[in-house]
Amino acid sequence: MNLAHILEDSVKFFPDRPALLEDGVVTTYAELDLESGRLASALLDWGFQPGGLAAICLPNTRQWLATYFGVLKAGGVAVALSMAMPRDELTPLLQDCQASLLFTTQAKWEELGGRSQLPFLTRVVAPGGDATWPQLLERSGAPLAALERGRDDLATVLFTGGTTGRAKGVMLSHANLLASAHNVARQERSTPQDRALCFLPLNHVFGLVHITLSTLLTAGSLALMPAFDLDKVLHALTHGGVTKFYSVPTIYVRLLAVPDLKARLGSVRYTFSAAASMAQELVREWKRATGLDIHEAYGLTESAAMVTYNHYYRHKVGSVGTPVGTVEVAIMDTEGRPVPQGSEGEICIQGPNIMGGYLNRPQETSQAFWGPWFRSGDIGYLDEEGYLFIIDRLKDMIITGGENVYPREVEEVLYTHPQVQECAVVGLPDVEWGERVTAFLVCRPGQVPGEAELKAFLKARLSGFKVPKRFVLVDELPKSAAGKILKREVVRTFAGD
């Protein structure tokens, strides 16, 4: 087995079909396969060993994907790193994984400070490093077919977003990633005629596994962008033949402000949101504006993306659906025991997509499992039909005056307020209450709701103890590269205001 076989298999049947489209430039499956095979050959000639770790810190480009599949074909492990991370965040991750090889840009290599800061790197592919990417390809011999690896051999390390602390390296095997790509493609009914738009970072599980690997598995086309740009995204949606649109809640909010949005989505058959919970009012507003449903699923980096999916043909509002494939979901109490159906508890998962553990973190790996069950850290429940409902993150729960408040419940109501565009509800230390429920709001242009109005709006819809004691209006909420609101950064940035 080798995950790169999904590329090689698509080449057998669709060599001339577009695999990638970037700013009007088409890369066929045959071209991507040839380029990655040449890179794999060059890596082995350079002394890279099967099982070795190669870090990729590049923007979303053809080069990123050719490098990824080249590393896999050479039997290596691809460590995906974020271009958005500054040196002080990237350096510990590189030190943690001890990759022998780094692919990056000249600017990022200079920012990292060169080999004096990263002495364990034996080779660097970047201008100013040991070779540039084109130079490495020029040295290659005949293109290499993917080396065989074991099902459980490590294929990729993806770092968690670090929204609750320092990022951890999630170890995903060839079998983990292939199972997840198959699950996504099957649930979304992907075909070779599909064209998926991807502007989300390829170092993120959503961008890499859910969008990219599932698309290439089914010989579809990937319209690739280095980052979200509203004008370019609208142009691609209007003129690019995009059939599948993937995004995150914060971007759906921006798109809803675009005039004549429905007319721009003529070829789009499918829209999907992930990376953060989608307020149901936004789902309804999108449906009214476009006629399209926003499909949702539940997944984590540790599950290589999809765990559950809210199906086309048996969709249930407010749920994230039922388990996919052979994935199993159970709700456990604080001792790791199953709770009665309909009761809240921690969402636990097992299946062929679940990670092998955290890289070089044996204690944290042990704490993340109850036997075969991975502990998600999320609170939810299963209804009588097996549909999963997410309540909130266990770590986000606020205890105020002895009462438990789930921020997501408050946020769902705030999103129904006509003047609120984005929000984050957090608990701040308070002498009297233990934690004080606080809401940080981004308002719609020209709208400034008063605190009394907001409190009255919420009190009519929530228990009194759940209503924020303070509302803070801000211009923008800090977000991860994947578009997720970073509550830890919200507290750090605005708590003193």
C-alpha cells in the first residue's frame, strides 16, 4: 500500500484529465504523476531513506502537491507545516519532528535563520538552501513508481491547529488517509466530472484530506488557490466551472454580503462547511440566498477528517449526521463508560481513520484514548436514530456561579440577531462568579447594537445565567489559517479592553 497509488490509479484511466488548475494553468494527471515520480527518484539519489521525514512549508501550489506525492512515492513521511506560522512557532515544530529534509520558500528559509537554528536538517530545498526545486528535478533519473509501504506505516504528520495550546503532531498512516478519502468521496458522491475549489491550506486536514485527496481519488479536478481572495473566489465560482465549494463559516458570512450571489454559483452543485461549528441561522440564510444546502460533517485532525456526515437523503437540521463507513461513535461519561441514548457526554471514536498517536508525545497519546476509543474532547449526544449533535468543546465550557454554560448555545442565538456578523463567547475570571460569560462581537457594517438591547434579545431566548454579563464590540476576531475563530487569542487580545 502507498497513499500515492490514488494518483497513479487515476493516471491509468484519465492521464489527460486536468488534475490541477491554477490561474488558468492546467496540470494533467500524467504531468503531476511524472513530476512527483521524478522528485521521488531525486530524493532517493540524494540519500533520502524510506521512512524518513520531509517537512513541507510551501504555499498552496502545484509544487506543494508534487512534493507531497514525491515524498510518499519515495516511501517517506510528509510533515505538513503552515506558511502562516512565524519563526517562533515553526521552529519548535521542526525540532519536535526532527525532519531531515525541508521544502520551503526563500523568504521562509531566511526567516527561519538557516541551518544554525536547525542543525538536524541534512537537506533544504529552497533558494539559498542545498538546491532549488527545479534543480532537484533536473538531477533526477527515471520517474519512480510509489514504493510499497505497510498499511500502518506513517504517511503524514499534520499539526493540530493549536487553538487550545501548543500544536501537536498527529501521526496518520497510509490506511488512515486512504480510508478517510474514500469516506468523503463516497458520502459526497464525487465523480471525475467534479471540480473542487480549494483555497484552504494544504497543511490542514480539511484542505489536504477532505478536499484534495478525495478529489484526486476520484479523478476530479482541483482548482487551487494560495489563499482566500474574495474577487478571485467569485471569479472562479462564476467562470471556473466549479461544482464543489468548500469553506468555513467566517467566509460564508462574507459571501452572503455579495450582491447577486445565486447568479454567480451557476455550476456549483454542492457546498460544505467545516473547521468550526456552523450557526443554523447562517445555514438557513445561505439556503435562502443561493438555493443550496450547506452540508456539514464532524471530524478532527486526529480522525483524518470525516467521522460523521449529514446525508443528502436523510438530512437532520442541527445535527452533524451519522457515522461514515466503518467508523463508530460512542458517548462516554467522565470515567469512560457509555451513557444512555440521548444523554450528553464526551464524543469518542474508533475506526480505520483514527491516528496512531501524537508524534513524540507518548503521555498525551495515552491520555487521548480509552482503550480503542479516541477521546475527542467534544461534548455531544446521539439521538434515537443515531444522529450526532455537538454541544460544545469540553475545554470551552464555562462554569459561572456553579452553572454550566456551553458557549456554542449562546453563539447560536447571537447569530440570529440581525446586527451580529460574527461572535465568540468565552469565560473570563471573575471573583464573584468564578467565570464571567463574555461575548465578543463583530457587527454588520453600520450596525451598533446596545448592550441592553442584546441582553433583552438573549434573555427572551436563554436562561438568565447564560446571558453574557458583558459585550465587547471588535472590528475583527482572530482566526487560524483554516478560518477557525481562536478563542484563546480572543481572550489574550481583548480581555483587557
